[in-house]
Amino acid sequence: FSKLNERVGLKTVLSYLYVSPNNKRKIMLLTDPEVENSLLISLDEGASYQKHSLAFDILSLLFHPEQEDWILAYSHDQKLYVSLEFGRRWQLVHDNVVPNRFYWSKLGLDKEQGMIHLEISVSEGRSQYITCKLQNCTDGNKGKPFPGFIIPNSLVVQDEYVFIQVPMGIQSVHYVSYKRNAFYPMKLPKYTQPKDLQIISTDDNQVVAAIQDWQQNDSYHLYMSESRGLFFTLMLENVVSSGGPEGNIMIDLYEVAGIKGVFLSNKIVENQVKTYITYNKGRDWRLLQAPTTDLQGNKVYCEQPYCSLHLHLHVSENPYTSGNIVSKDSAPGIIIASGVIGPELTSTNVSIFITSDAGNTWREVFQEEYSVFFLNQGGSLVAIRHTPLPIRHIWLSFDEGRNWDKYSFTSSLLYVDGVLGEPGEDTLIMTIFGHFSHRSEWQLVKVDFRSIFQHRCTLDDYTMWQVHDQGEACIMGMKRVFQKLSANARCVKTRDQYVPQKSDSCPCTEADFECCTPSFWFIPSATSRDCITGDTFLNTTGYRKAMSNNCTEGSALKYSPRRQRCPSQSPRGLQLFTSEGTPVAALDKNVTFLVFLEEGLGSTTSITVDFGDGTAISYVNISSIEDGIKHVYGKVGIYQVSATASNSLGSDKATLYLHVTCQLEQVQLSAPSVAVKNKAVNLTTALRPSQVGTVTYYWWFDNKTEPLVTLNGAMTCTFSKVGSHTVTVQASLGSTLHQDQMAIGVYDYFRSHVLAFSSNLDELNPGVSEWREDIGRVVKNSIVQVNSAAREYYIKTYSDEQLCSQAQKPSFKLVEVWLSVRFRHSESTGTPKTLWLM
């Protein structure tokens, strides 16, 4: 090893190192932005670097899967940049991009290679899914594959599928697009109410999803779909879940490498965690058979279902440790995992177990926790003790863990921090790194195993091994045979010496289909939405074969799809909702209606949408409105919007009650300033603007903790105690809420004097409540001054809107307004006094 500091600058502080996944000669180094914000780029595998300044802070990078110079960079201020020159120049693509919700287009699925999928944050609780070109992401060039708003952090673009979550009132609906076609709601079994959905896999042209139902907290149900990702059937219930290191959800499901269809999963059964295995991609699950003997050769008494083998299934995210479980494509049938024997999975008394036959039988190989690594493409195994104490030995096995040889890799005890095979399991050199003491620097120990192996492997060093499930040789419709090294064959494998030999397909049986009764979505008369009259289609029988199952027809013909002619079909399953997912629209603004039809040929089914305001629009076929239907309402109100799909065989109708509102700006409370105890008091409100739609009013009296709720802006109340009482009203419309408050003096008795004001008093006033209150205060103080027997006076002034709400408003124009207030003392016999206020 040699230091490379002088190539990047002796004082340069580095934060990250990236290697191009398409060209290992291209390396990118990020400097620490607190010291210097720049990139160091090497095109010759680190022999030289060029420094380029950055105008933004990089939070993460996403390399293009094929174009080695194309990179997306996400900044701390939620902006996305693109470089087509491996970081030498950058261009802003879009701002307000949701973290980790940007994806490269895929050739063959998307229209263009230079396109990206983005989730854009629009407002609190709302996002939008857009696509745009790399160097021209303007409004005119943006695509909107789904025209409505989506729930934040719900966009997932994976292989042929695009997943989104759409708000529908208080609930949400998960949608999927297959091969970039139109979005459709994902169909889950009846009564499923998901509060969270995680996409586990889209391999083999099939979706595996983990769904947390409304009553679940620490577990998920597993579901799998057909090729379009639309119809899901239950795969396994109550699978253990946990939180990942970065806030992600970890599902206890492990796919065994090298053999299709084999999975391990931890399931909660009566508050106990148990490990199950499937050989047909979730169709059937069973408990793991415990070893017959322990490490010392003593017989193990373990009877199912009360006792079995349970494994920890967490895969290591650290490349220098092996994790709880490991398997390799190059070593089919071998699985190494930590676990326990007993009624349930625990974290105490953990041992290491290994299977050579894909989980049928297991052996205990260590009674402490060890990290086990594949060597020689799985032909050998290396184990190193997982302990905080210093060690000096490693263990090596040539017979799939049945026997282990002990080797010393250092003369001094070493605290081991990690192990690295270079560049993978097909090497015979491993690096062990650690430190001699907690104060010492790291030490690297290279272990070269080449001298232990005697020759290159030949055909004589191999045996044939057939995959089976407790003796059943047909797995996923195939009999599969693999080449495996014979026990104690100390030879070096080459890359092309582990090719599996497949036999002919097996005849289909009931076990090759997902369920033993027709699925919930099975409707015998149903047909494909795109089925054209006169053509033929494969009509399902309600049974579904696993996507990667290769069985032939055999005797299970009754389970297989049957080819039928496309019948003419009336439309069914019509859905109507707004793009925002809520039945609320703004006055004088575009509202987009989305229409979906589950059954019925789209090309021959016409659609008529009645907007409820006297206008309607018709379309020849539903395919022409996949981007939504836009409409503008000119009046506030509640409208009954309906969509009707019809063809020669029938029709279907969907209805939506749409609330059209405008922004509420103010609410003003009106009430008498004084009232008599136990007598009714009328409370009224005035809104600005006066017509805004359906408003909810919350009335609060004094210090009560619960309001009275009404849909009317007026109410009557009484006060049973003398004194000052506070009344507060809140007017709520959508996400807007305004309030007003006033105090009412309550007395056993009072007498009122009516003051006359000129009718055009409000013509030139500022139009704010404070002005009226100030006028009232001036009048009151003046009256008190001229009244020698001063008592409490309340001056209440009313606006013309309040007094004339039901009548024609006066239309006078005066430059000056005079108030004439005449007050006569009831107790005085003197001359009446007149007060003039200007």
C-alpha cells in the first residue's frame, strides 16, 4: 500500500468515494463541504485527479445503469442536478424533489433513454409524479403519467412497474402501472385495509409486497401478484418486521441464492417467532427440521410443531461482515445461518447451523457466533469467531462444514474489525483487518490460501446433487440437478464449473398453483379489459401458477387458463374521483376528474361526464381520457358529478358529490354588548366573502373545553350568571380557519337608549372592526362626561353589512361624516344636553 495524498492535495479532506458501476477506471471523490466544496475526478483508476468546484452540496448520487458518464446528484436543499460528463459539469433538473424518489428511465420501457422519473413536493401532504428530459425539464416538456396528486414518499419505479399511493378522503389507494401503461388500483383480498405497503421484489415478472394491515404493529402480511401487479394473493401471514438503521422497514424474508423459489421467513405464531421455509415461492410453508444431533454428537430431542430450528434472517449491510445468514449463487444448496433450537427464535444461546441440501437437513457447526465466508466459489468455507476479544485463529472447511481445520493467521492477538474477500468469493486471498490494541492503528493481514489447494478441479472432483423438498424432486415444475464438489476435494474451482443441469419439466399438479380454492378476484364471466370482440384470450380458472414455475400441463389441466373467445361485455367497476383525491374544488380553478373502468372494452365503451352545473361532456371511448377531464366551476356550492360508461350491452354509473369553495378571508361575530340574565341572546356571524361554500362553526363559551358545532352561522344562547362572558366563534372551511371574539356583559336589569347615526356612516370608513370599536369608545366617553349620574354605558356600532344584510345597502357619498348624539338624563330636570362628535 502507498499513500495517494499528494495526488489529491495534502490538505484535502475527503468525505466520500464513488466508483462508476459501468467503468471501474472512473473514480469520483467528494471533499468535505465544510472545508471545500469540490469534486476530484479520475479517469485512469486513481493515477491522476482533476478538481472541479461545486456550487451545491451533494447529499447522494445515482449513477445511470448503462451510461457511465450520466449521474444524478441530490442536494441538501431538495434540488436535483444532472451531469452527462461524469461530474465535470452540472445542470439543475428540478427543485422540491422528494428525497430518494428519483429514478432513471429504462430502455425498452420508457419512451426515451435520457429521461427521469421524479416525485415533486407540491405542498404539505401532497406530491406529484412527473417525468422529464434530462436537459430540458421545463413545464412544457414535463410528462404527468398520473394527472392527480399522490401521497408523499409513495413513488416507486422498479423494473416494469410504477407504484403510487393516491389519497381518497381519509383513506388511500395503492395504484400500479405495468410497462408504463395506465394506472389501476391494486386488488387485495377482501377486508384488507393497508396502513403501509412495502415493495419487496419485482423479480420474475411478479410483485411481492409486504402489507401492514390496520390491526398490525410489528408484523406484515406477504402478498404476491400476477404479471401486471394488479391481483394479489396471500403468501404468508404475520411476518416479523423491524426498523432499519436509516428508518427503513426490515421484513424477515430471505430468498435463498442459487435455487429459484426457495425462501425463509420468520412468522409470529401465538406470540412466538418461528422460522418457516418454502420451496414453491410461498405456496406451501413448513417449519425447519432441527438437527438430529448437536455439535458433540448427542441426540437432539425436538418434535414439531412444539420444537424446531429457528434462524436469524438479517442480511449484513456491512460488506466486511457476513451477517446472520448467507448463501451464494455459486454454491447452490448451502445456507449458513445463526439460530437456536426450541419452541421459538431467541437471541440467547445462539449457534451456527449449515445445510447442504437447501434446508431439508441441518447441522450445528459452532456453538458460538461466527462469521462464515465463502471461499473458492463456495467450494470451501472460512469461519472467524465473532467476539469483542482479540483472536489469532481462523477455521477452514473443504466439506461444506462437516469438518474444520484450525489455522493461525497472526502471531499476535488481533481485535478483528472485518474480513474482505477480493474481489469476491472466487478468490483464494482474504484480508483480515483490525487492531492490536484500542490505541493502535489498523492492521491489515493478507491470508493466501493457494498453497492449501492441490490442483485445478476436474470432472472427477464433482458429484451430482438434485434439489428436493423432503424427497419431492419436482420443485417449481422442474427437476434440477447441480454439480457439487465432492467431500474433501482440495481443488481450485473455475468460474464455469458450477453450471446446473436441468431435466425436463414436470407435469403440473395442484401443488404448482398458488391456492387450492379459486382466488377472491376470480369471476368466471370476467374478461381482459383490452380484449377485442372476435379475438381470443386466456381466461383464468381462479388458480394461478407461480410466475417462475415451469411445469407442463399434465393431469392438472383443470387449474390452467383456458383459451376463449372475447365476449362482448357491459362496463362494470366504474370509478370517479378528483385528481387530488378529495371531493373539494376551488372556485374558478381547474378541477381534474379521473375515470377508471375495471371491466369492459375501453375502445368500444363511451363515457359521459355530467358536471352537475348544467354542463356535460361525452367521449367516444375511455382510452382518450387517461389524462383526466378538466372543468371550471363559476359558483360556490355542492355539485352532483356523475360519470356513465355505456356500450351496446349495458352501462355503469359512478357519482361524486363535489364541494366547490372559495378562500374564507374573515369571520365577524355580532351580538349585543349587554344582555339580561336567563334571557335569549342572538349571535350572528358575517363572512367575507359572504358565499364561500359549506362552513363549519365552532362556538366557545367562556372557558368551556368543548365547543358547540353547527353548520349555521347564527345561534341563540342564554347566560345564567351576572358578569362578563366571552363568546368565541371559529369558522372552518377546508384547511382554513378564522375566528372572532367578543365580551357580553350580563345584568339582572338594564335600560337601553337608542342612538341615531346618519345612514351613510360606513361609506368612507376604513372597513375594519377596530375603527368601529374606537368610535364606540369615543361616544361612550363623551356620554359619560355629560352624564353627572354616570353609570356603565355600552356603545355598540354596526356596519352597514350587518344592519342591511337583508336589504338594499345605501349608496351615499360624503366627504365628511357627522355624528349627532342626543342624550336626555332620565333623573335630571335640567336642559337636555347635545353632544356633537366629528
